[in-house]
Amino acid sequence: MVKISFIGAGSKGFTKGIVTDILSFPALRKNTLISLHDINKPRLDYMLELFNKYKADHPEELEHVEFEATLDQRESIANAKYIIAAFMVGGWEAYKLDVDIPFKYGVTQNVGDTLGPGGVFRFLRSAPVYKQIITNMHEVGYNAGMENAAKPIFLNYTNPMAMNTWYCNAISDGFGWNKDSTVGLCHGVQGTSNQLRMYVGAAPQEFSFFCAGINHMAWFLELWFKDYTKKDAAWEDAYPIIWQHYKEEPEIMGSEKLRWDMMKATGFYMTESSGHLSEYLPYYRKRKDLLEKYRGADTGFDSLEHAVDMQNFTRASKDQEEKVQEQPESMAFKKTPSQEYASNIINAMETNVPFRFNGNVMNRNASLITNLPSGCCVEVPIFVDFHGIHPQGGIELPTQCQALCTSNIMVQKAAVEGALEHDKEKIFHAVMLDPNTASTCSPGEVREMVAEMFEAEKKWLGYFDN
């Protein structure tokens, strides 16, 4: 039996999507147990009822699939070969603190889940849960206690992706695994590549790309187009095609004014939307006139509005609490997975049919991206098969891309070290090094802000006092 553990299964939309993706593969419904875990019992009960109804509605396809739900994380991970996580510690209450306190000091955050004060403190709240997950994987997960045997793999979907993945692999290294136990998964590469393909005006089979960097700041270093309507057509660089379309139709950039501005500055398009991207740089959020100039929409991420995602999250959380009181809906059987990577990765490992994706793994010995720091977390192309994950190495970023990534990596490094060592001073350094925060605050102001955030969020951060 293949056991898959889903940590944070109370997330109705995301859990439903990933689980039904997995079950769209015939190989993954031959003898499968999907274990749902959450600390929110009403949400967990709802999800179990939803999937049992899915099985009842499609008995032929799902005859050999079982679902279980447990409030005990260790029980869910026991004997699991694959662990998937999508959770947020502290919910909307903590999220509000992440954005409101920095705002008092002049630091605006559109999302606040990846870098800066919001990203750092979201990571710190999650760290104890991640430590527990990795410990449970080591002690009771797939092939626990067996030497020279395949180990469970942790597919993490939770932000801040780079810090979380870096921290988890540091914990598993302490157990002597010495290879990536955790792979961070995002959908920025898939979504942006489709956007770029539309800019080119290409069909899926006519378009290819090569993308690498760090999570939320990965660069499309190569874009290729092949016109299959032409005899003996060859692959050609698609960037000139995009620039020509932009010259003739500048409105193609739509609401992505800021992301296009960065492509003009660096020569390469990046994976993250304008709202997210504005937080990882020192250029845009420090003045109201700049926010207005690069504002691409009246609402949503591309509005560059402060705390836009916190508002969305709060509404969605309250809606979800109401929905779990209802009867689960019927769902048509999903025959084709979504663009999320998790199901394809599991299928490749079970069938030995290789799958290529972009994932977040450790830059061990600076072997993957050679001009980024050794041991940081990078996002690179990866092949996966029965033998596990095989990241592509030997990649060198252009200097301007290297520098911008490194500015973010230093924040991540200080935050991970601070969490591992329970060192508040390193957390101060992490926030001090954040490009967006540094564009607004003095070091003294950063220190006051970090101290205030530790005090406000102390019920989740008690491990720093140990």
C-alpha cells in the first residue's frame, strides 16, 4: 500500500485539488491510503466526508483507495511514503500582526508571506511544526529505522517556501539523511510560463523555457519558439518576439507594469506577480508616487495595495468556517491533473516514468546554481523517477540576477539560523537585511519593530525562550 499524508488538510480548495490530482493517475489508485491531518476538527471532518463521498460517487475508479482523518500528526505520517503540507500557523490573527506592525514603521507589504517582516515571522511560527514533521518522518515514516532504504519525501507547499524548505532540510541533515528530504513546490513557474507563451502567441508544443533562481525570484533565462507551420523550422529565441509584440502592442503587459519594468531593467522575466515582486526589492514600495506609477490594477495583487492578501485570507477563512457546516458537494471524477506538481512527482516515483518540474532544493556545494551561496535554497529544473529527485546543476545566473537573488538569500539564511539557534538577534538581522524594509527603516527602527513583533506573537514563538 502507498500511504500519502496530507498535513493541513483542512484547506478545502487546495486539499481537494491536490488529492483529486493524485487520484487522476491510475497507478496511484491501485492500493492507496490518503491520511488527512489537521488541528481543526470541524474542517478535518468535513474533508473526510467530502472524499468519502467522492469515493462513493465513483466506486469503480476508487475501489482500492482509502481515506482516513486524524488529529495526530505522528499517526498520519506513520509509514507514509509521501507527505504533503499546506498550513498556516496562527491564521488570520497572526497574519494581521505580520502586516499591521511593520506598517506602523512605514513598511508596506502587499502579501507578506515570503520575505521581509511578514515572511520571517510566518516562518518562525511554522518552524516548530516543521521540526515535528521531519522528526516524525525520521522516526515513524516510510522505512523508518532501515538503513540503505528509500526514505519518505516531503512535498512542501507552504510559504515562505525557501525558508521552510531550507529549515526542513537542515533538520533532516541532522538525522544523517544528507540529501533533500524536503522539496518545495510552487506554481509560479507554471503560471508565468503560460503567460509568456501567450505573449509569444505559441501553442504548447511550440514553446519551451529554462528557468532558475530562487522561489518567487526565478528567472526565465531561455525562452524558445518553434513554428511548426513552417517546414524544417528550428527552435529560436522567443525574447525578441515578446519585445516586438510589446513595441507594437504595449497593452499586452496588462496589469503587470512592475514586472515588465524589472524585465526592462534586468533583461529577463521573473516568476512572481507584480504585487509579490514589489516586496522583494528596494525600488518600489518606499514611496507613494512609485506605488501609484507601477499600480497595474485597482484591486488584487497588481494593485500593489498594502495587505491585500491578508484581507483575502481573512475573508476566505471566515467563509471556510461557514462552509464546513454544509453537506459536501458531489464532484465529477478528475481524469487530468492540474498544473500543480505534487501528483506528477508521486506518479513518477511510483511508475519510474520521469517527470520534469521546477522545484526548491538545497544548493549543496554550490553545485546547482554555481554563483549563489553554497547551501542556500534554490529553484531549479528537476527530474524525478523511481530513484528520487535529480536536480539540474551547473547553472550560472547573469550577474544582475545573481545579485538580486543573493539579497533575498541573506534574509533567508539569517532567519533559518535564528530559528535553528533560537537567536532573536539573528532574526533582527534577517529583517534588517530585507531590501524593502531597508529602503524605509533605520536599523534602530527595525530593532524596535522586531521586538514588538516578538512580543505580539509570543504565544507562537515560545521556543525562543528555551
